[in-house]
Amino acid sequence: MIQSQVHGRKSKIIAKIADNNAAPEYLTSLIEAGVDVMWLNTAHQGEEEAIGVINTIRSVSDQKMCILLDTKGPETRTKGIEVPFEIKKGDHVIFTGDLAVTGENIIGVDYPNFHHEIPVGELISYDDNSISFIVEEIVSNGIKCVVKNDGLIKSKKSLNVPNVHINLPSLTPKDVGFIHFCAKNNIDFIIHSFVRNVQDLNDIKEILKEYPEYKGKIIAKIENREGFDNRDVILDNCDGLMVARGDLMAEVPLEELPYMQKKMVESTLKKGKYCIVATQVLKNMVKNPSPTRAEVCDVANAVLDGTHGISMSDETAFGDYPLEATNVMHRIMKYTEDKRTELVHFTAEPVSTSPMYIWAKDVVTKAATEHVTAIVTKISLEANKAISAYHPTATVYAGASDIMDFRNMCLGYGLLPVLATTGTATEIKDAVGLGAHEKIMICEEKDGELTYTII
């Protein structure tokens, strides 16, 4: 039997991995420091780079590491800027989707119709709000904008126009290729960026019909108001949400972001789905060895809200202190989990009348009142996820029938997957070394019925 790494923590740490910073020694050190899940961003990688990183991750983790891979989605980015250039407040620039246009202060965009869809007076946000522009004039092959603050312009940086629906397809041709790539390479989770509605998810599902054996799951990355407003119906058609705060705050007034984050976490937990909070969680540690006070509280509050996973991006992709950041994240999450029962918190839980969820809630409630130290299961993936959805206080040694189920459960709150293609929950208990002095709950399925016993 193969068991995932024990960190003594129930919520999970997710680390973004860049293809130019994915040496085996580095990935191994991240795993040892506490990373539970690794995330690849295809906006900056091709298939050749991605498969190299994936193969390395699987090699150093004995195939156990859960991998998330996100699409580019319907976003716009700067393009064709060979030499970064400085701009100052009050300068004028021209945005254009026509990459043949060149000259001073020209900012190319990877969407050809960009300059045809943005009216005068609109705000354009660059790179998660680091620079803002106001559209002043429509010119030949572009839009002339005034710069609102100083900054450096580079290629491949995000552009947001908060009040304009840009008519981009949900999937780029590159995304379509990566959906096939995910299915062929058994990627555990597809994170679809900029999900606005159910059709954006159906576009992926239509492609995946070609791969009926593929067991990967879909997470909707919410990055705009349309996606937020449609979150409940989106959740009904996927396996969870990623709260992507970077582009989201570039799309909505900043004071709305905390409310939107908490509502998305709440909606996700009520439906028993996976929830991930991402973006600038420990941004200060990209260049500094310690977090800000606000970052410490941000991580703790995400744990108190009940999120399944918290993701680092730049901190581990190219930061100067990735191991220190992982250690800080682990310490904050573990301490906060240990203190949750002493605090008034409002963690949402599933609103479901299905027999499986009723059983799962009974399991978690009984385990808590009986002071069970460990729950050991040999049940389906969905039944294990149902237990996780009620935030058990005991660690769940979750028996997985195959490696895809094993890796899927690496994202589940409180789940410590154990690969056990055969055998009973009692045999799993013995294999992981749980002692006779511990109070243990055994969960199994017998004759089609879910059962539990405390021993």
C-alpha cells in the first residue's frame, strides 16, 4: 500500500511550478516542506515543457503528487513587446491587436479585435492592477490611452477591462490542445480560467467525450463578475472553484473582493465541492524571507472559512524563498486548524438530502463526539469526498482503488489517501501503523450499504 505524505494538516498547500524552475531536487524539497498539490499554468508553457515538468513531478513523488493544469481561457495579454519599457503617469500609449503596428509606446495585445471592442472612457488594468489606463480616443488600428501611474510594460502580462464583455471564445486553440493533453496524460484536475457560465464548462466536456476512461476533474477558476454571479449553476456543472483574486480584483471594485471570496467559498462548501483560494497569499515572500502581518491573517482566515486548498503562485514558481514560504504556510494552517474549535466560525457545509451525505455527516459528527483519533475508509471516491465536505476533526486514511482516485483525494480536506487496490479498511489500518491504543472508526461499503464501526 502507498500512502501520501503526512504533514499533520487537513487543508492542503498548492504550489505553482514553472517549467524553468522544476529540477528534481527542487520539487523534492517542496514536497518535503509540505506541498500537497502542484499546479502548472499553460499560459506560459507549451505541451513539451509541460510534459517535462509532469514527468519530473511524478518521478520524484512515486506518481503520488496531485497535478492541476490550468487553461489560458478567454483572457487578453500583452504581446510582441521584445524590449520592456517604462511609462510614466500622464504618458500616452496605444493598445492594438494588430501586431504589425510598431512604434514608441505601442502595446500589442494577443486578441486581434481588442481595440475594436473597448469604448472611450473605459478603464484598462494591466498585470493585476499594477498599472491603469483610461481610453481617451479611438485611433487607426488602436486605442489611445492616458497612463494613470508609473510602471514597466512587458509581454505576456494580463489585461482586464472591468466594464466590458470581450467577445472571446472560452477555449483558445492552445487550450483545446491542452484539454486533449490532460486526458491523454491523466492530469488530475483541469483548472479552466475565466469561467463565465456553464457553456464555458461544456466546451471542455464536449472534448472530453472522446476520452470516456479519463477520470480527471474540472475546477472553475472565477476571475470576473459574470462568473461570480453564476457561481451556483457553475458549481452544479463542475467539481469545485478556484477563487482567483488577481484578475478578479482587476475586474471589480477592491472593497468587494473579501465579500466575493467568502461567498464563493461558502457556495462551494454548501455543494460539497473542492474550494481553492489563490493569488498573492504570501506575495511578500517572493523577495523577502518573512510574510506581512496581513498575509498571515489572510492564510488563517482562508482556513477558518473552510477552504480545501490555498495556493502559492509566484512564491514557488520563481520566488527567492519558496521553501520558507511553504514552511510559513504550513505553520499558519496547522496552528489555525488546531485552534478552530476555540473560535466562533461559520464554515459552511453541504445542504444535501442524499443518503451518502447524510451518512457522511453522521460519520463526522459521531467521530467528533466519540473523540475518534482516525477514520479509516475503504469506500468510493465520492463517499470519501462527502466525509471531507463536513470537515472532520480526525484524520481520514482514505483507501483509494486506483492512483487517479488517490491523487484526486490529495486535494480533499482532512483526507490522507492510501492506495489500496485490494484489502479491507482494517487491513489499511494495520498497514499505516495505527496502534491498538487509538480510537479508530472503520468505514466500509457492505452489500451496497455504507457502514461505520468504532473500534
